[in-house]
Amino acid sequence: MQNKIIEKIGMIHTPESMESLMRWIESLGGGERATAMVAAGMAWNLAVATVEAHERRREDDRREVNA
């Protein structure tokens, strides 16, 4: 079994690029656009925090092995 850091949500489309995502957000109406921008930013920050935490755990594991 592979140890995944994060997994996709299968029922939600994955954009091809950040530009593609931004075009979709820009196509929304005012309030929806603002909400989508905040949600996209929160999701990005959560993904970054998740990867950073994984990297810290990996580094801690390396230090324990080398101690």
C-alpha cells in the first residue's frame, strides 16, 4: 500500500492549470467569484501546509535514523 500525502476528491474536476482555474472563477458572478477565490486560496494553503508537515516528519525521521 502506498502512503499518500494527499488524495484527489474524485467527484470534483481537476483543472489543467492555475490559469484554467482562474478563468473558471472569473466566469462566476460577483459574490460567487469572491467566495470561490477565498475557497481556492484556502485549499491551496491547506495543501501547502499538508506537504510541509509531511516534509518535516520525513526530515525528523531522517534525523532519528542518523542519530
